[in-house]
Amino acid sequence: MDMLVQNGLDSTSGEYTSIKYSLVYGGRCVRCKEWCRLPLITPCRHLLCHECVSIDKTKCTYPGCDNLYEMQSPDTMARPENPNPK
């Protein structure tokens, strides 16, 4: 959540509250609409299930978004905020 705020998400917004709620209690993937216990949040703030994220590891798979990003792999060096990636 801190990274999203650093990238412009207002911590007092409804979007922030919705994302935080989904991380704590689970939520629906915005792409396939399936419920997932722990949705993944893309840098463009889309909540996706593991299957939908796995479709393409270089960009957001939400229809019409295609925001480019790089998924962290356990084979790469861990980031300080995620020392043990899975």
C-alpha cells in the first residue's frame, strides 16, 4: 500500500480503502470476476487473480490497460521490501 501511495494513490480515497479491504478479506479479480483470497495489485492499481496475472508477466492483463511492468521473480535479487519473494 505504501508503494501505491508513493505513486500517487490518495490514502483517504475510496480506491485506497477498497484495495486495502481486498488485501485483508479477499476480493474479485477485475479481469475474470472470480473471487480470490489474495488478489495481486498491479502498479496501475488493478486487482487480479494469480491466473490472470500469469497470462503476461510484462504488462497488466486487464482489458484495455496493457500498462507495462516487470514481475519480480524468485530467481532475481530480492528487494528490501520483499526479502523472500515466492
